[in-house]
Amino acid sequence: MLWVTTPLILAALIGAWKLYTVVFDIGELILPPPEMVWTALVDLLGQSMIYEATYVTFYETIVGFGIAVVVGVVLGIVLGKMRSVERVLSPFLVATQVVPKVAIVPLLLLWFGFGLSSKIFMAAIISFFVMMQNTILGIRSIEPGHRDLMRVIQAPWWKRVISLDIPAALPAVLTGIELGIVFAITGAIVGEYLGGDEGLGALATVMLAALRTDQLFAVVIIMTVLGFLLYAIVAGIRRFAIPWHESSGRATSL
């Protein structure tokens, strides 16, 4: 059903887009028609710069995402098991999220420069929080009876983490990771857009400055496709990692 409904909805949206530009006589500079954007997209795909920009954004996203996974999951396990530490660190961790990211971009550029490092840091700092929170939720959702069993058999703390905490919290952890990849690519592109000379975000800025709205739309489409692909990969890993869980959609009912 998904393979039928999705193309139909997409076709309907494109049709509405075209109809809107014709009926209201919208200028090409404001909203180019779909065929103009398609031509610009085909033209961009024939140039090496779009692949170089896509690779840069992909690299920044993956590296930042990887850092966020390690920091978010490890910190989530620690805070999930140590409530006193969470109460101390929580205000500072929340502060990293409530501060507008646009406001800290100049600082990141000052500290890390205009290269890839500042964008990687932006991707990591935006995406780690949701992974940490989901890990904390997963750790604290473990059945008390399972914890009691570990105490009865006098399992060492590392054995409890490996044999109980991580497997039991895995669905929540993977959900956080699945959401994190979306935040990671958003952070990388925002960093490029506000202070970079490489990547899809920087390329979009160039197109905007040149008033090439059709190519700007084409770059946005490429961003969207890249985001969908990364999300689909992570979501697929999640489904295969926990096939027994209901959220994977593969679990069978008795």
C-alpha cells in the first residue's frame, strides 16, 4: 500500500504546486514551477560540485552523529542508573538544548573555524540530547524483578549493564538513535548555512545570493533525499536489531 499511496500523494502535491503557480501567476523568482525545478535538478546532478557538497554534508552528519551516539548512550546509561548525578547535571545538559543554536554558531566558528569541525560539533550537540533522554527512559523502564534477580545471583555491575540494562533498554535507545540522525543532518546543514563554504547548506546560500530559486529548490530536494536515506538506514538497522519488539513492526502476536 505504501508504494502506491506515497507516489500518489507526491503527484498530488506536485500538481497542486503547478496549479498554484499558474492560477495565481507566481513569479519564477518567488516560486518556480515544478518543471523548472526538475530541469535545475538534472543540471545540478550533471555537475561534480553537487556530489562534493553532498559528501561534505554526509561526512559531517555521520561523524557528528557517531559522536552523539557514544556520548548520548553512555551518558544516558550513567544518568539512568544514578539519579543524584542526573539532578546535578540536568540543568547544564538542558541548557545545551534551550540556547538557540543560531546564537552559538559564531562561537563555534571562533573556536573551531570555518571548516568541518564546527559543523560536526553542531550536528553532535543537537542530536545527542534525544539519544541521552531515550536511553535514560529505557534504563529506568527495566522491570524491578529483573534487577532483583541480578542482585540475587550477585552479578557484578558490568554484568548487569551488559546482560540486563542494555538489552532491556535497547528499544528506547534505538528509537533515540533513529530520531538523532534527523537532528544530526539538520545541525550539519544549519552550521553550513550560517558559516561555511562547503556542503549543501553553503551551496544553498550561494544559490540564494545568486537569486537562482530553481537551483535552491533543487538543492533542498537533494538535502531531503539525503535525510530520507540516512533515516531509512538507521530505521532499518533498528528493525533488524530488535525484531522481537512490537515497535519494529516485525514482531508476531501469539
